[in-house]
Amino acid sequence: MEVELDAFSGRPNPRWRLHPHQAREFTNKLHRLPRQHKRAASAEQGLGYRGFIVTGTGDELGSYDEVVVTSSSVRARSGSVSHYFENQDRALERWLLETMRGRVDQALYTYVLGSLS
Amino acid sequence: MLKVTADIFSGRPNPTWIVDGQEAQAVLRELALNREAWVAQEELGAEAGLGYRGLIIEPQSDTLTQEYGLPQSLRINTGQALAEQKGQEIAERLIPGMLDYPSITEASLDSSVQQQLLENITTPAVQVGPVTMSERELEPKREEIKAEAADCQIESVTLNLAFWNDPNVVTQNNCYNYASNRRTNTFAQPGRACGHQYDVDNITCDEVTRGALCDGARVRANCVPGGEAPRWFMALVVWPGRDYHWYRYSSEGFWGHKPGRTPARNTDDSGRVVWNPETANRGPYTNFCGYFYARSPMVVR
């Protein structure tokens, strides 16, 4: 399972692989999120930190192709169909941020941490 | 049949008239073909201010809104549409004919009101929507940018969101693709096409500039001859040590940009239209590097 920090404009976004136990934990967290019935306005299209994009191979993400975690929601996409979940207290972003440690430079980690506060 | 309301008065009822027949069909066609010339009423922010605030156009049947794919109520000539010039042209078409149609409010349609409207078409007194004073203060700077660009000839086109935000390619093109107006689907990097990409461990204005010049861009002071048109006008900013970002001047007078894999847009991180990339809210891209021209020999990859 791979995580992409969606923050850059010109350069490719930083990406890293989750350890198998982290991948399982992510899937468990995803499945516990409550459904979002009223879709929040998407505000994650500007410059700087926008969110995380998680992709998996095979059935790592269950039936989903991609999970996009932003401040307003968690969007799990399967083909052209998306399901939305609540990103309660931005907990899933914070968890993904911790998986960045040691894989991207500390200053970038600190910047994203500041964006989440 | 269309109901047209000139939003100009504060206390008195606004002048409102009905346009029908072939003229109504022609206006509806223009609106349907130029969707960036208007703003749906429901998408506008709070209306504020005194003076001319644009024309409100309301197709008078559900059939018409469905046939032309238009909302129940829209507004042109507000200063807020992406293709404002086209909206102005439609207003210039409607207002001269207003005296030919019956008024449907207490306000009489007379030539003095018409004259007042004609004088205000080009300059809506107050823009509708989230416009702040700081944006207004930027206007002189915007003119200055245009004037300086005019010393060297440039080309520009209107913001084409459909082209850049096509779901099949939107994630494969970045700010450099957008600014150079080259949709390569390669997430282009300055200097990669010429074999001398910028140093990823040293993201500075100088380093990204070096890569872009190697690809064939030119700095602002070096005018590009007409034989190398189209000459797109670009601006470069840098997030020190991390990343870079480019903007491209649009013929509407604002700057468009495409933040990474996300859709192209013409607003900054505060949601304001980018009239000036030097003062726009650029998030962490704090260093403004300068202006450049893309030109026909430029290659990006």
C-alpha cells in the first residue's frame, strides 16, 4: 500500500510504502469511519498541503482503488463510484502523517504538522 | 422569453423588461455557448454596494432552461465571470434594445436610465461576490503588469478549464505544463527535456530558472520575436528548498495556474482571483522569482 503526500505543484509528490502492519491498520481505521451523508465542500485544491492519497495493489484496499484523505472528508473511490466518510478530528490525516516520519525530510513533516493544527 | 433586470438602483425598483422572439433565442444561445460569461445567481456571494451591479437574466420557462442548460437565474457583467468580456458584449446587446420592450415593473424604461446603464456596462460599480478592498487596490498593479508585458509582445488565451481539468489527464499535468501551455501528460519538469533538470536538492529560484531557460523559456527582459509566437507570459514562484510553481497570464487579465495534480484554476489560496501573482496568497511558495516567456521552440517533458 502506497501513500502520497499531496502538497507539491511542480515536483512529483513524495510517496512511500506502508509496512504490512501499517496497511492493515489503515484498512481497519478506514472501515470504522462513519459515512458522510452531506458532502463537505472540497477546499483542498490550492498550493501547499492538500491531503494524502492512498493506493493499494490487489485487494489491499478492499474494493477501493484509491482513498483520498483531506481535511473535509475521506473519499474512497471504486472505479467511478466514490463513498465519503467523516474525517473525525482529522485523525486519519494525523495517523498518515506519522507514517511519513523518517521517509521525508523533517522540515516537510513539520510543515504538514503545522497545517493540521 | 427572458426577463432581464438591470441591477442598478437601491431604493427604486430596478428596471425590468421582457425580451422575446428571435432576440431571446439568440441571447440564450450566446449564454449557452459562453458559459464562462455568466455566474449563476446561487453561486454569487452577498450582493453589496451601490451603483450598477450587472444584468440578471431569467429564462421564463423550465423548457428554456433545460433546452439551453441554463440556471433559472444568472447574472452577467458583474466583474466576476471568467469571460467577463463576453458578458459585457451580451449586456451591450440587451441594453440598447430595452426601450423596444414593455417594462414589467413600476420603473419606467426611459432613455436616461438606458444611458446610465450604457455608461456603466464596462465598469460595474461594485463587483458581486467575495471581492475585497485589497483586490481593488491591486488593480493598478494589474495594469502595470499588462503594460510591461506589452513592451514585449505576448499572446494570451482565455482560461480553458475543460482542456486542463479533463479527468483523464488532470493528474498527469502540473503547473509547468499549464504555464507553458503544453499538455504532455508527463508532469513536466524544468530542464528535463534538454537533459539538465534542476537540482532536486537545491530548489531555488535560480535553479528552477536555469532548467526552464534550458528548455527554451526566456526571461521577461528578453523579448521574443514574432516568429517564435505564441509567446505565453509566465510567472515563477518557489517554496524554498521544497518545490516550485508557475502561473500563466490569461487574456481576461488574471493569471491561471494548476497546483500539481489538482484542477487548473484562477484563484489563490484565499479564494481570490489572481490578478497579481506577486501578491496572491501562494501558501508556502513564498519566493517570487520573476516573469518569463514560453515560446514556440520551447520543449517541456
